[in-house]
Amino acid sequence: MERFRILVLVLAGLGFLGFGVAITLDPAGVLSAVGIQGTPAGRVELQAFYGGLELGLGAFLLACAFQPGWRRPGLWLVALGNGGIGAVRLLGIAQTGEFTPFFAWALAWELGFTVAAGLALTGARKTG
């Protein structure tokens, strides 16, 4: 089970880092898949919030993977962060009726990591 916990944290951390780097380097290109365009100031905000936050989350999750005492809090972040994003994405889809291929991939990632982290947390509770 410990290897599974580490795997969830590493993969989630790398995913956040990858998306953070992509949005930092080319926010308009990455987000054009969902029709987001903006002013130069808007792109700076996308870089700062999405890029910066994703980079920070990714780095934290990788640190959690290699610090045994941090694994449980890291898994909670994976579960609640991805779960919150996925839940609100589903709400937005329900409100607007808008669905894109990007949303399908994003939901698979978000809900998949929510379940994986939940399973890792359940195992963490059972085995300590």
C-alpha cells in the first residue's frame, strides 16, 4: 500500500507540475482548447494563478511522496483538490450544457485522482 500512496503522490505532483509549466510558458495556447482568451493582463493572471499555483502544488506533492509523515496530508490534498475541481467542473457543465474533449480528459484526471487518493487514504487508515 505504501508504494501505491507514493505513486499517487508522484503522479499527481508531476501532473500539477506539467500543467503549471505549460500554463506558465503558454497560457493562451493551453487554455485555448476551452475557448479562454484574454488581454495581456489576463494572461499574466492565468500564468500567476494557474501556473504558479499548479507549480507549488506539484512541488508540495512530490515533497510529500518522499517524506513519510507528509504522505497522508498530501493524499488529502490530492483527494480534496482534484475532487473540488472535478465537482465544480461537473456543476459548470450542468449549468451551461457546454462540454469539450478537454473536459473529458480533465474529468478523467480529476475524478480518477480523487478515487485513487481516497483508496490510498483508506489503506493508510487501515494500516496506519
